[in-house]
Amino acid sequence: MDPAEEAMIEVDDREAEDDGDDDDDDEAEDEDMEAEDDNDTEKKSKIYLPGQPLEKGEELVVDHSAYRMLHQAQTGAPCLSFDIIRDDLGISRETYPMSMYMLAGTQAARTHVNNLLVMKMSNLHGTARNNEESDESDSDDDDDEDEARAPVMTVASIKHQGCVNRVRCTQVRNKVFAASWSELGRVSLWDLNEQLRAVDDPLLLSNYRKRNDQGNDGAKPIFTFKGHLQEGYGLDWCPTEEGTLASGDCKGNIHIWHHNNSSSGEDWLVDQRPYNSHAPHSVEDLQWSPNERHVLASCSVDKSIKIWDTRASPQAACMLTAGEAHTADVNVISWNRKESRFLVSGGDDGILHIWDLRQFSPNGTKPVATFKQHTAPITSVEWHPGEATVLASAGADDQIAQWDLSVEADNIAEQDSQLASLPPQLLFVHQGQTDVKELHWHPQCPGTLVSTAHSGFNVFRTISV
């Protein structure tokens, strides 16, 4: 059986519990002891800022009161990339326990044992217990309750040739499709509807796994493009034109895909003429405009960010360029969904830049804001889908930072020597994962972030967003 099918979630949602002792004297003693313990904890605990060295005997402990939800998940082989699959469970849901669907691609040690993972995470409880719970309960009740609150992850896997560099999903004619970038230099399209039905139905999932265990090769890609000259990472579905995809490779070539609205409904066309003004440098990330279906943004190892009009021929398609956007490779970009004139970029220099597209100029473009919190290359960045001023970033320094650009410095921050060194727009720093690769806001669960790293997945919501 594939190890991904044995995936498990580890829960991190501890809450304070009362002992419920009836003896007044013992209760008073307990309170005195707890007060002493609290004083000792206050003396020993202190704020940790990323990058500070730990003294001998010190360790980092998560403050659960800073989270509304916090869960961890393991999938066997680590996943370099993932995407959140939109569902029919509600547009803006904040009631716990939650459920969500995701697609991920593994990065296994051996090329031919990789998988696409269609996952359903359910029974995701918040960090605070229901206020109506009784303070008095025996250990058996606690065990039963913990079991009832245990989250569940159901996985239907698809064999994938080569490590999955990047994966993105979309809906076309009410069907869910995925695009995957393989380290073997191919981009493949997949129909995920069988797997989505399986993770919702134990009987279907059992039959699906039996077929795979019996040597059945399983699901096949519905289309594969082999026209890229090398592997790549740039991949994005257009949000305003159904079935339109952009893929970019490490040779600097970008190809545009379209769904052919023929009677078969399953045909895909790829323009063989590449947009290649980044060449020979790698295209690291691609982002379609949130409101203009022919406008695409790209970033590259050549340190630039480019804006393309895909209606034009490849030679004339580049409309705007921000050259030397970073002092090193530009790794990731994200287009603001609410204020489409703004882009955010993150680079190997560990810097976040905010760009106003109206100020792009061939004579030199300067960012409207710059933030230096990460101490290593930035690996992922994304604007909040519903808040124009909020974004999240992740880096190779094992940090995930939440930002609100509308926040200004206050007197408290100025008076606190520790906080004075931090940008006032920095809301929250989440740690605990090793080598964070990618993060996404859940578009239907406000404030909920999902991140993947070599150490596994985190699903969380902080009190800040």
C-alpha cells in the first residue's frame, strides 16, 4: 500500500482543563501552587524573535492561545507543492469543526514512486473547547472526547512520473482538473473527479485502493505537453477564463494553454510559440491578473518581473518590465485579488517588495513598500483572498509571516525594545515547520492558512487574521 494512503494527522489543540476537586482545603492549596507555577512560568517565559540563538536548555513552545485552530499532518513523502480545491461546503465558513479538500504532489527520493494526493481533511476543531462542557469528567470521558475530536485525513493517490515540482487545480464545466509540473520536463492534466468522490465515500475509496494494489496503473493524465525544453515551476490557471493555463520552464519559455470547447469537451490546445524574453533564465512563478483574462505576470532568475498581453504575438507580448526587481532571483509573486494594481514579490534576498503596476517604467521601477523580516530566501507569498492589505509569506528560514500593510507604528511598539526592531505591519510569525515550501489561504475559510514543508503540513488560523 502506498504510504500516502496511510496518512495521519497529528493534533495540536490542547486546552486548559479544571480538576474539579470538591475539597475546599485541597482546592485552596491547588490554587496557591498554580499561582506559584504561573509566577515561575512568567519568569522563565519570554518572547522569542526568529533568528535569536537559544541558550542551553531553552526550547521553543507554541502559545496555543495565539491560535484559533492549529493542526499538523504527515503524508509520507514530503510535498513540494499543493493547492486547495474549492468545494460546495460554503463560501465563508467559520464554524468548527471544519472540512477541506486539497491536492498535493510528492517529492519522494525515487523518481518512480511519486504521487498526486487528493486529500480530504475533516473534523478540524478549533483550539478552544466548548464553553458548555462540564468541568467534572473522568478520564474515560476525556479519552472518548479526544477520540471524537481527532481530525481525519482521507487520501486517494494517483501515480505520478517524477517529483511534482508544482501543482494547480481549477474547474472546467463543473469538473475539477489539475495541472502538474514534473521534474521530467512534462506538464500533465488530470481529471480529479473520481478521486474526489472516493475521499467522500469509504466504499468507493476501498475499491479505488484495491484496484491500485492489484497492479492497476490507476488514473492516467488526460493530456500531457512535452514541448518544454526543461523542467519548470511556473504554473497558473486563469481565474477569469475557464480552462486557460500558463506554464513556464527553467529555460525561460512560457506556453499558454486553452481548453478547446469542442463537442468532446476534453481537448486541450497549447501554443507552441513560447513567450521567452526571460530566456535563458528560469521562469520561477506565473500569476494571471485577477480581472483581465489576457494579462499575465512572470518573475525570473534574471531578477525581473514582466507583465504580458497574451493577445499579442510572443515577440510583442511583454508590456511592462521591472528590471532588477530584487538583488537576487525573484522566486514568487502574487497578484492582489482586491486591488489588482498591486503585486507582491519575494526573492532569494529574503526581501518582500510591494509593486504598483501603474509605476512600472523601462527607466527603472521602485517598489512602493519593502519589508525585510525573513533571513533566508522567500519560498512562497500570497495575498489574502478577501482582505486587500493582508498577505502571508514563507521562507527557507522556517518562518511564515502574516502582514497587514494598513497597520502603522504605535507607542507600545516604540517603547518595547524587542518589538521596536520589527516592522509594524508584521502581525504574526508562525514557526514549527522545517523548510517551508508553499502556503495558501483557504478561499472559503476566512483567515485559514495551509502550508507545506519537508516536515509536513500545517493547517492553522491565528488570532491576528
